[in-house]
Amino acid sequence: MASAITNRVVAYTIVTIGLYGGALIIFLKTSISPIVSNIFAVFVVGITIYMFSLLYLAFVKNSARNFWRLYVKILKTLRPKKYSPELDAEGEKSFTSYYTGFKKFRENPDF
């Protein structure tokens, strides 16, 4: 699991760098339509938020609990019939395993 998590972080980092490079080229060209520039701006903001979320989950121990609590609040508000207490334990365990796997990889990269 640790290698899968690390693979995901590395892959998204490469994609993020590529997207930033493409966006920089788009923003520097004056002949590009404003619509295309705006779409790239939205992509850049979205991928930045996603990368910070992945890194936050990977490096901060209580991040899984924080994300899960936010998700449960949204779920209870938007779809109260879909919420169940069993879902709470499953979800928190799943998010926590992400941090645990990444921690193991940081401690022993040759795993």
C-alpha cells in the first residue's frame, strides 16, 4: 500500500508540474482566447488544491480525521439517508491507512 500511495503522490506531482508549465505557456501567449486562459486557471487552482490535500493527508497525522469529519458533515447535510454510523468507522479507517502507508514508506523507502 505504501508504494501505491507514493506512486500516486509522485504521479500527481509530475502532472501538476506539467500543468503548471502548460498554463505558464498559455498565460504568456497573448493570442490565446481568454476562455482558454480561464479554463487553465481553474485547472491550476483545482490541481493545486488536490495536491495540497494529498500532501496534507500524507504528512499530517490527524488529517484523515479532519477530512472524514468534513465529509460526514457534508453527507449528513446533503444526503442524510445515505449516512450510517458504520460508514463512520470504515471511512476513518480508510483515510488513516493512507497516512500510515505513507509514513511506513518515509521510514523505509526500500520497503
